Amino acid sequence: MSTVLAGLDPDFVANASVDAIRTQYERAQRTADMWNDRARALFLLLGQREDEASASPTHGGTR
């Protein structure tokens, strides 16, 4: 089995139809897009908070 397929269920790899593979791919892509959007938002929030913290050296919050 190819290392590219290592994370997939072997039974699915052996028996899935083209439609089933496409459906699973599209679902995985939507999930990846959602997490990418969330990571981008968190990165921007982190930058904002770091800027605020550096502008206010007495701010000691960790939340």
C-alpha cells in the first residue's frame, strides 16, 4: 500500500466506488478548509493580542 493511502481504511481503499471516494474527498476537503479558516482567525487574533500586550507591558493576562 502506498504511503499516501496509509491513513485510509484498507477495506475502503479496496472496495470503494468512485462516487464514495469523491464524497469522502469532498467531506475531507470541507473539513480541511474549515480548520484552515479557524487557524487563520486564531493567528490573526494572536497577532492582535501580542500587539496589545507589547503596547501595554503591565498587562499580565494569559487568557
